[in-house]
Amino acid sequence: MAKARVLILGGGFGGLFTALGLSNSSDVTLLTDEDHFLFTPMLYEYLSGEVEAWHIAPKYEELLDSDVHVVVDNATAIDLNASQVTLEKGDPLKFDVLVLAVGGITNYVGVEGAEQFTIPFRKIHHADRLRSRMVDTLDHVPPDFAPQDVRRELTFAIVGAGASGCELSTKMADLLLDAMKRRALHGEPRVLVIEMGDRVVPGMGEQIREFVEEALRESRVEVHTGTRVVNVGSDSLTFEHQGVREQLKTAAVVWTGGVKMRPLIEQLDVEKTSRGLLKVKPTLQLVQHDNVFALGDIAFFPDAQPTLAGTAQLALQQAGLVADNVKSLTAGRTLDTRHFEELGEALSLGTERGAVLLSGGQAFGGALARQARFALYTSRLPTWHHRLRVGASWFFEGTAPRPLLPLGLER
Ligand SMILES: Cc1cc2nc3c(=O)[nH]c(=O)nc-3n(C[C@H](O)[C@H](O)[C@H](O)COP(=O)(O)OP(=O)(O)OC[C@H]3O[C@@H](n4cnc5c(N)ncnc54)[C@H](O)[C@@H]3O)c2cc1C
């Protein structure tokens, strides 16, 4: 396969970093439905204006050498036997080697009204929509409203108290509190995080949970564990706790309650786990298709710590292996495997704090952890050039949040 056509499907952590690893070595096409990468761990900071879109969502043309052909289109079907991917707009793309890295989609677990009325939080435009909703809601609260009326109007619910729900709720609560002070509104906003399980950040250790719980308290987020959302309406949410149902009027409900497979992957007739994840060999090749690799959120890789499943840090590490193995496959060499490590966790908790869990198990929190998170994530951004530009911007221009100003003053 001297001039093998390598098609990478998806430009997230798995796809982009595979493309970067393959640059200058093969005939590579990156097929993606957006023109930019997204560094998802900092989407919370984008919501609060601590970072800007160009920092965390650079265009592919800025990141990739011109020898990687980028096609912005939506893949609608994959035919592994015909070695072809069908596109929504353009002509089908043929491949010799296919890399599947399309990630997951929001899982609404069948809750009535959830898909229609909640705001997901996975993309730049989701964060834009949420920020606009927060501003719009604030703009409609009259300055003379009594505290209980303000609280009712400014009720925001976040479904799911995993890392995402806790990071988002503390960020939203801090932003709203700050905006209320600036607008001289009476009382406090009401931000709830609703979780079916019995504790917040269920997949994380006790040490980091303490920092998360403290941040939730300090940001005055109401935590409802052991609670199930049963229905979402255009301006309401119904939840159930110990058999008792309660309905709330809501300004917005944000859904961070889980991830599931895309129909594009569900349609593939290959070996999968009971959750629909693609089974891969230790080389990250599909079990019955040696010329097809899968990685990131859609792949089940047994030799990775369970806590790594569904994380950017796993997709990023796997991308290095896929790039090396694609080169080996096309050169006729033996393919490799690797053990993937837990690289630690860094959470953003409100606009002033963070929490960091080091790979050795030690955790620390507060303002220092917020700074450490910025430093850590500068090093994980794609390409040296982008890291330097962003690092310089954060260092010289700062990372202060952008207040929720009235609509005419927002930018
Ligand atoms: C808000 C948020 C915060 C997160 N924070 C963290 C964190 O702090 N640490 C951590 O480790 N993980 C975090 N994650 C999880 C992490 O983002 C994922 O595990 C990681 O992105 C998975 O990488 P991936 O390559 O499998 O998929 P993705 O990064 O999701 O990339 C998939 C890409 O494929 C594209 N695509 C999908 N379908 C098609 C199609 N049909 N045609 C063309 N293109 C398509 C998508 O647009 C996307 O660009 C977070 C996720 C979110 C949403």
C-alpha cells in the first residue's frame, strides 16, 4: 500500500491527533462535520468568557499541514465492504485505511421532553446558546422584583452530577451571582444539579470529591442526589425523589446526563459490546477488518483503566498508537499495542477555583488548581504553534471571566 488512501472520520481528540501523527507520511483525508477542533475540557471556560473561541476551537486549517486534505461534510453511511463513506453533500470518499473517531452524542435516556427542551453541552454553539439564555433571562428580571421572585425567574437546572454537571453548575452559579450584583438585583439565583446516583462525580475518588462538594457549596448550587428527572417542558422540569414528584419552573435545563453511540456507528455490522461500543484488537483495529481502526468514545479497548473510558486523555493517547499503526500497516510492518495511563484530572469549579488530581493520586483545589489547570491544558492543546499563541494570550491578557452583561453590551 505505497500510496494508501487514509480516511479519518471525525476531527475531535482521536481524529485530529491521528491526522497530526500521520502528517507528511500518507495520503490523508480528515472528514469532519465542523471546520474546527474543540478542546472540550475548556468549554466551561468558554461559557464564562475566561477563554475565547480561537483558544479552544482553532480551525483545522490552522492546525494541519496542507498535505492533510480536510473535507467538511457529514458522513451519512459507512460501507466497509465497498471501502467507501457516503457524504451528505459531496461525492462518496473511497479509502484503503479507515480511522473511525466520530465520538458520541448526548444520551437523553428516553426522558420525555429532554431532547426537545434541554440544552446539550458538547459544542461551541451549545455554550453560546446557554450564555444567551442566561443573559436573556437576566435582562427580563425587573430591578424591583422581590428575592423570591428573582429566585423563581432565575432557576437553572443541570441534569447529571458527573464532572461535567458539577463544572457547569458551579460556573453558571458564579456567573449569575456576579451578574445579579452588577445589576443590583435582589436575592440569589437558583442553580440545581440533579443526579440519579447517590453522590456527585460518581466515577472519581474521594479526595477530589471533597473539593467538588466544597465548590458546589461555595457557589450555592443545590445538589439533588438520588433524584430522577421524569419530564422536561419548555419552561419546566419534573423530578422524583423517594417516590415524591416535584415540578419547577425553569429558565433553562442543561443536559449533561450521558453519552451514547451515533446512528452512523449503530448501523455498522461489526462486533460490538452490549453498550454498542466497537470492539477493537489491542492494535485498535476492528476485530474483522484489519484496515479499519476505531478509537476514542466509540471504541472498547480492554487494556485501559475503566476510569479512562470516554475521556479525551484516552482518545489522545490512542491517536498516537493509531497513527503509528496506520504507518506500519501501509508499510507492511508488524503493528504495535500500548497500555494507556491515567494522566490525572483537572476540573474547573466556578470562575475562581479548580481541583486537580495528579496521576499519583494526590489532589489539591482552589485558585492554585485553577491556574494549574490552565498550565496543564496549555500543554495538551494541539500543535506547538497553537500552544504558544494561546499560552501567550493567557499569560499577557489574562483569563478573567467576562460578566453576563445586558444583551446590547454582550459581544
Ligand atoms: C463539555 C465536555 C467536557 C469534557 N471534559 C473532559 C475532560 O475534562 N477530560 C477528559 O478527558 N474528557 C473530557 N470530555 C470527554 C472528551 O471530550 C471525549 O472523551 C473526547 O472528545 C472523545 O474523543 P473522540 O475523538 O472519540 O470524539 P470527539 O472528540 O467527540 O470527536 C468526534 C468528532 O467527529 C465529528 N463527527 C461526528 N459525526 C460525524 C459525521 N457523521 N461526519 C463527520 N464528522 C463527524 C464530530 O463533529 C467531532 O469533531 C469532555 C466532553 C465534553 C462534552
